[in-house]
Amino acid sequence: MSVILKCKWCGNIFQDMPSRALSRLTCSRPCFARYIRTGAKLTDEQRIGMRRSGAWTKDDEILENYRNGFAIMWLARKYKADKRTIRNILKEKRIKEFRGRAGIRAWNKGRNKLMDKRLLKISGENSPNWKGGKDFIMRIRRCYLYTKWVKEVFERDNYTCQICKKRGGNIEADHCPKMFSDLIDEYNIKSYEDALICKELWSTENGRTLCKPCHKTTFEFKGNQYVLK
């Protein structure tokens, strides 16, 4: 069953469901856009007919909760409505000024201690990436002396792989015959400052140039270190 309606803009006759008789103003979206741009205002009956949110049926309850300290955001969540709808309801109840975000509990309030307890379970020695407290090793690999050592090894070998004799490409500086981790343990390096004053760690005699494919075939991974076969 349908009812006959008349377009407010072009005057055409169209049909629609009876439940939309009050809210349907035009026959199409283009007519509705032109009708809105003219500045034509909706009547009170038309505005009420366009309300689809169930929050409008609980306006008294929403007003009471708002006066009891509930924030607009929480009211919108509770009644499953948009915040703009809640504001419109309160405006009709003659609420002229809103509290904003006052009274809203922060999402992370009181959770810092709980997060700290959870992090302690997977941090330090309990972490699967624990390397015995040697966090300074990555700092050593990023310092200026390490960059200088790599450059000197490359220049001495003329940027040529010492296995396949290919020059250039994707090359790496390899610690050989002693591994980098062996040098750390042998000279009892416990900190970044100890590494800077250790001359043996920066000696080019313990280095060679390898291309990445040769580097992988000569060594095998064990953790994040290379182990000589």
C-alpha cells in the first residue's frame, strides 16, 4: 500500500510508503538538494517525522541522566545514538550550555600500574630477545668508529669480495678470523665506553670484505650472530 505525494520542488506526483509521508519532501535527491539550497525550513511536524533514533522516545530519561552528571558521549553510547542527536534532545529540553568533556573518565586512567605489571613479565631476562644485558652492542655497531672500520676494510680490499673476487655490489665487512662477539668476550667489554678504547676491536687485520651471497654461504645464523663452521 502506498500514498500519493507531491514534490515540494518540481511539483511532480510520486508514491511512497505511508510511514514516510511526513519525512519525504521531494521526488528525488536532485530535487531535495535544490529544495534545501533555497533555504526552505522544515516544519515541526516534518522534523519530528524525520527522527529515526529511539533516543527521542527517552528524552526525559536522558535529561535526568545529564543533570546527574552523565556526559553527552556516554549518553550517546548508552542510548545508541549520535552525539548530535543527544544535543538536539537536550536543546528541546531547554539546555542552553553543555559541559563539554567534563566528567568523562580517561580511557587509560588507572591502567598504568596494570600495564607495568604486564610489561615486567616480558621484559628484561623474561624477554625472548634477552642477550644477557648486552644492549650496548647495537650502539657499538652504530658508532662512528664502527663506520670508520667498515670503510677502511672496504678500501683495503678495493671493495672486492675475498671469496668470489667480485668487485662492488652488495658487500659487507666481516669480522674474521675472530667474530665480533668473541672479541667482546675476550677483551671483557662491558660497556660502550670500554669498546671505544679497545684498539683490537677496531683493527682492520680482523676484517675482510665479502659480498652478501658469499657471507651467507660461509657462515650460518645462530640467533643474531654468525658462527664459523
